[in-house]
Amino acid sequence: MLNIRPQLRKLCFARSISSFILPEAHQKLKKICCDFSETKLRTIAAKLDKEQLFPSNQIKELANLGLLGILVDKNYGGSEADALALSVAVEEIAKCCGGTASIVSIHNALYADIINRIGTPQQKEVFLPNFVNGNNVGCFALSEPGSGSDAVNMQTTAIHDGNEWVLNGTKAWVTNGIEGGAIIVIARTNKIIGHKGVSAFLVPTLTPGLTRGKRDDKLGIRAASTCNIILENVRVPYENLLGNVGEGFKIAMSGIDVARIGIASQAIGISQAALNCAVEYAGQRKAFGNPIIKLSAVQQRLAKMVTKIEAARLLTWKAAILKDNGHSFTKAASMAKLAASKAATYITHNCIQILGGMGYVSDMPAERYYRDARITEIYAGPTDIQYFVIADNLAKEYGLKIR
Ligand code: CAA
């Protein structure tokens, strides 16, 4: 087997466009995250993947770096940074471990940031500090066994009873569901009025009546758990309502917009790792008397791979910068996720193609990159939903309606 250098970080950093585009603070963050990822995650990523292990110590260390409360106010222990910082951090973590990147990305985008934006001071006091510090991770429960892309079709109910809400139903695909300390549960408070009959609730996972299904045995991002969450007469205080009654669907969608930036960043990190692996291998592996990087067929693959990564990264940073400057970013986030996740599928496929047989065995990380990349085209809305969101918003920009 050829010896692939364990890291190309200096090379990548120097050649990356980041040093021209990112503000200085984000460049520093990128370096910190890159160092952490290379020293603390690279060596354990294969084991986490194989044994489906949650990286508890590393999550605690990431919290100490401020990466579990990236968008959270300092009052609640957060870093008070921005979506561009989320993107930079998640990409660097994903270069070494796609599963850990998923844990961090979903916790930040679909738990901590939502509460930071929407929660009352009391809710923030209870549900943020002890999660931002790494003692807990947070989760988000929208999908159900019978409703994924068609999210509004959920069956889980929340009934107002005295000073409490009573929740019943089953949520599916809950990232961090096995380890999570609290969940933002999106449930139906009115059966008749569509998305206006949906509300959001803060539910600690130790609440009686809440049980977890089995840990899903996934193709990739296996360090991150997903499971069903079963709610049987789960009672939470009235004040655990997040936002107002009827705002739950919009709260969920606004969180998913941020999650799409996070997932795009995860896809870019996995892609960059696969590109590094492919270039390194092509520079060493000889065929027909020369390193295979001298073959035009290999050059074409590498050229397409790097172009797709850079395009996806620019789209992702654009979406983040739009958010950070208070602009609408729904379409941009969907475009970023669409481009980055499709790029990741393409790039990890071609990484294996360049490595040949060595790409197909677990001695090399290429097969893990391939498996980890696949989810980015599925969760927080599959590619087909991104087409819809982009087209819908595009049509609106032209004063047209497509439905
Ligand atoms: N931000 C805020 N509000 C939004 C919004 C957004 N991005 N998108 C839509 N809305 C609002 C609309 O304005 C509308 O409100 P009004 O009627 O007041 O104007 C309301 O929400 C309903 O919108 P739509 O009519 O567009 O809703 P729809 O039922 O047609 O659905 C959809 C649209 C794009 C298909 C949406 O359901 C969707 O994105 N589906 C995919 C869901 C998804 O990504 N699920 C993944 C869950 S997370 C996960 O994977 C688990 C995990 O742990 C990671």
C-alpha cells in the first residue's frame, strides 16, 4: 500500500481561497478547528465509524473551544459568532470526521441557534448554558415515520391541558437522539389549519413518557446517532412552548435554512478530504511508468473535483454571509446544500475511482468519505426538495407562482 501522508493541512490552507476571502477572525477559527480536527479526530474517525461511537471527550473539547454555541449569545455561554463561523468550523471538522461534523452542525443549527433566536430569557437560561458547555447535546424532531419531506403532514400532537402541554406521537431520524439532553419537538396543536396549526416545544429527554427507539444502523456518519423518539403522554410545562402557538412550522423551516448551510459545509469538508486523498495518491501511484497524475483521464477527474468544491464553498459562504447580514437566505442555503451535497457524491465517487481497489477497502479512508457524503443529499431536505425550494423562490423573484 502507498503511504498517504496523514495530513495536508498546511498545503490546503496555503492554497485555499480562504486566506483571500475570510475575515481574519474566521481564518483564525479555521486554523484552530483544523488543528483540533487533525490532532483529535483524524486518528479516531475510523473507529468511531466502525463501532458507531459518540465522541464524548472530543465533543467536550469542542465545547471548550466555543463550538457548541457558535451562534449563541455570550450571556448564555455562547461564542456569539455567525453562520460563516459555523460553516468554517463544520467544514474543518468534517475533513477528519463526517459524523462528528454532523453532531456539531445539527446541535448548533437546529437546537442552540433556534433557542437563541426564538426562546424567552427563561428558556435560554434552562436550555442553553448546560448544552453549550458540552455537558449535553441538543436535538430537533420534525420528521416522522409517515412524513419527511412533506413535513407539514405530521401526526404528533400537543394538547393544552391546564398549565401543561401533553405530547403524543413518534418522531423519526432525530440526530443526537441517543445522547441528547433536550429536543425541540415540532407538533400539531390544531388538526385543521395546516402549517398554522403547528407549534414548537422544548422537551427534556428525561421527561416521563419519552422513550428512544433503537439506534439506527446507518451507511455513514456513524459517530452521530439517529433514532426515533416516542412520545406517550409526555407532559411539559406551558412555558416550554417555543415562540407562539401556530409558529412551529416557520420556526422549524428557519432552523432548517441554517442547517442547510451546516450540511453544505459538512459536504465540502468531506469533499476536500477526498480530494486531498485522491491527489496524494495520484502523485505517488505509478502506472505505465509514471505517477498516474500524469494521465489525462486522472487530471480531468481532479480538475472537475476541485472546481466543484470551490464553487460549492463560495455558494455556502454566500448563504452564510447573507444570513449574517440580515438578508433572506432560504434560496441561497438550498443552492449551497444542493451544490455541495451533489459535489460530495461526485467527488467521493471519483476519489474511489482514482484509488481503484485501494479506494474500495477500509485500509484507506476513501470508502468512509463515500459513505459519509451520501447523507448530505438526504437530510434537512433531499436534493429534490432543494430543487423545489430554489425554483419556488426563483419564480417569486420573477413575480411568478409555481403552485
Ligand atoms: N423560513 C420561514 N418560513 C418559511 C420558510 C422558511 N425557510 N419556508 C416556508 N415558510 C413558511 C411559508 O412562508 C408559509 O407561511 P405563510 O403561509 O404564512 O406564507 C409556511 O411556512 C408554509 O410554507 P409552504 O407552503 O412553502 O410549506 P409546504 O408544506 O409547501 O412545504 C417544503 C415546503 C419546502 C416542502 C418544506 O416542507 C420542506 O422544506 N420540507 C423538507 C423538510 C426537511 O428538510 N426535513 C428535514 C428535517 S431535519 C432532519 O433531517 C433531522 C435531523 O435531525 C437533521
